[in-house]
Amino acid sequence: MRLQFFELDGKQHYEAIVWEINGDCLYLDFYSTKNEAIKAVKAHKKSYKGDKELDCFVRLHDENGIAIEDYDI
């Protein structure tokens, strides 16, 4: 399930991120499950029309908001 920023406090969550290398952040959102976050990153990666290389990953955060692990997509 997609989470709003105010829902993150005290919950483990996954951050879905898509960056253009040497460019802008194209997508940043939060999800309650790893599979949903991966699916969102893959969808944005597939629909990207630019010519720059992308850095796509999902980051797991613990209940305190501390990043624990990154999963490259």
C-alpha cells in the first residue's frame, strides 16, 4: 500500500526512488511492502522517455526512519 509521509512514523517502510544520473529525482514515494515499491520503480523506469542513464532502487527503512538496506532495480 502506498503511504503518505505522515503515516511513516513508527512503521517499517520502503522508499521507491528513480534518479537520472547527474540529474533530477524523477520519482520518490513510500510503500508498506517491498513488492509494491519494486513494481512502482519498474513502472517509472519503463515509462521513462529521456536519454540519461537511471539509478533505480528501493530503500528499506526501520520503524525509526533509519535506512537499513538498498535494493538495486
